[in-house]
Amino acid sequence: MPLPHWTPAKTLPPGRHAADLADIYERLVFDAPHQNEREILFSALNSYLGVARRIINSGRAWVGGAFVTRTDHVPDGLDVVLIPDEWGALKRLDGAGRSALYGLLTLRGVIVGQPAMYLDQVQPVGGILDGFLCRPGDEDTWEEVWAEGDRGFPELIW
């Protein structure tokens, strides 16, 4: 089912809207200004979700940020919160799997050993995407943040 049409406020209607990548492309890239810049964001989202699906066997992803608006300015990024169906599977990840999972997340206050440095923030996909992981029971909190200002957002399920 395609994403609903834009509201007069240039957002999606309030609520979670089931979508696949083709639906997201149609509404958030093709049916919005600055298609070239949105193509880059969509490619980042597509790659990001491809990696997420390899690590998280089943779950959902909510997409938010400037990418999910139809404003006249160029969207500067997008936000994704990952909601795994089975939290226990993440706890059982080996070292390589855990490293791959952390690579999907926006990390704040990072201290690097060599060369020694402090980074305020490290983001996946070259910094154009913020990735978050929803812990069990925190879905309502994340939904409030994603829906702030009566905005809707796409939900991808795998």
C-alpha cells in the first residue's frame, strides 16, 4: 500500500504507515522537491536497511527526520530507529556481529584509542543518517518522538 499523500503542513498524515522501499521512494523522493539530494538519502537508507536485515533477522524500522517532510529546503539527513522482534538474538551476537550492530548506530561521546581522540558523535553512512536501537518497552517513547508535531512516518517490516 503506498504512503498517503502529503498534508497541507508538508508532512505525512499522523501515525505509522506501513511501507516498503518502493513506497518510500515514490513519496519521499519522486513526489518531493530536491530529488537529486533525496536520491542520495534514499540510497543511504537502502544500504543501511540491507545491513540491518543481515544482523537483525526480523523487525521493524521507522524512518524520520527532514527526509520525511516535503519542505522547500534540501533535507539534511534522515533518522532510522530499529525495532528488533527478538531482543535476545541481539544479546547472543558474537563479537563481529556486535561490531556490525554498533556500526549501524549513532554513537555519542566516542573515545578512540589510536590515534587518541574524542569524537562528539559518530554516525553511520558518512553522517547523513542517524541510527537508533529501540529497547523492548520503549516503543511508545520512540513513537512520540517520531510523531512530534502530528507528523506521520513510514514503517518497514521484515
